Amino acid sequence: MTLSADQQPAVCLRHDVDGFVWQPEIPDDDPSAPIRWQHVGTLNAFGYVQASKQQRKFSVCAPNLSFVAVADCTRHLYVYHKPKPVATSLHNRKTGQKVGAVARQQVVSLESSDEILGLRANNTHIFVLCRKVLYAVCVADEVV
């Protein structure tokens, strides 16, 4: 599922170690009707990841939920991609079980040591606003 800019902002709530992404559905015809919340995606192990980041200031995900990013107060950006199928034969060393997909992680160190003031993402880039510079970090596997 894809998050849309014309809908209400989504929220990510921790459920055990995962992050569940929920988006409110507000009825147009009856404003007094209760708001319904729709589960639009799961960010695997994101609750665990966020808990480990003591200096985190912002978190953001791509509208297509292909990655999630956590920004520290200054300098660092941590990007976690959803698992993708592997084309080759890959096995777990301990169990011998075949691995069908692998998740990728990235750490981005920004040149500026200024405080990070904002974070925004689309499906291919993360935009990081600092006091004197705006970074556009390409995180797409394949740039079209």
C-alpha cells in the first residue's frame, strides 16, 4: 500500500518489536461519524530499531513503505530498507535454512555538524534540513 499526500497523515505505533503504520479515514459526508483507522503497513523490527536510537530526533518512511529512516539530532541518518528477494542461493550459517530475502541498512554521515531541523522522504530520496544546508540523499536501489 502507498501513503498519499492528499490523505490524513499516517502514524506509526509500536507493536511488540514492529512498527504498525495506521492512517485515519475521516468520513466526508458525516463529520460527526467516528474516525476509522486503517492498517496500511508494517515496518518490521522498527520498534526495536527506534528504541536503540537514543539520540533520535526524527523518523520518516517512504510513501510506498520501502524504507524507513531515523535521524539523530546532528550528523547521522540511519536508513532501513524492506527485505528484497535474493537472486542467488543463500543459506543461514547456523541453521542451514535457505534465505529468500535480505534487508539492507545504511548509515549516512552528513558533512554538516549543524542540528537537523527537519526530515522528509519520497520513494527515492530523503531530504534533510539543517540550519545552513538542505541535503537530498538518494536511497533508491534503482534510480529511474
